[in-house]
Amino acid sequence: MQYHHADGRATTVPNHGGRDIFPLLVRQIARDIGLTAEEFWANR
């Protein structure tokens, strides 16, 4: 999955159906797209 920023940057989130993403990686991805980890999970 890819998330695009208004300024043109993009963040790619791995999506391997059924496999968990390491919590540290989730926090880093959320920070990259300007969300908290909780907001990321609520809006995925």
C-alpha cells in the first residue's frame, strides 16, 4: 500500500496478508505519514 503526501513524497507500507508488521516499523511508518500509530490503524 502506498500513502502519498501533498508535497509529493510517498510512503510504502508492506501488506503481506496475514503476517504482522513489527510494532517499531508501524510507529515509523505512522510518523512518516504524520499520524500516531493508533490513527494509522484506525485509518488503514
